[in-house]
Amino acid sequence: MTDDGYFRESRFATLSAWGLTQMLKGAVYAAAFLLACGLLLWGLWALGQLLPPESKQAPSPYGAIEVPVERHIA
């Protein structure tokens, strides 16, 4: 068999393959992070659905800053 260079990669091909694998690895990490965030939010929503309806009826937390303004007309 002769060695015709079929299995040899050029420097550019090697660098391109390395860059592609690095980008794919980053995409997998980003997808895993988004999936974890989605699962966390879904878990919080599911926990909220298990609570009784009375726990969801609370006064506004902004009551202290929602002071009615009285205008004095002279």
C-alpha cells in the first residue's frame, strides 16, 4: 500500500476541527444550563400549584409605598 496522504490532515483542517469541537462543547454547556434553569422554574411552579389557594391571597407587598395623595384645593 502506498501512503497517498489520505489520512493526513493539514494544519488548517486540524485547527478547524478543534474550533468546531470547542463551539459544540460550548453549545452543549449552554443547552444544559438552559435545561437546568427551565427545570428549576418548572419545579417552583409545580410547588406553587401544590399550595392551597388561601396562601396565594396576600396583601400587596407595595402597600407601604402606595400612599394615597390628598390634594388641597384652595
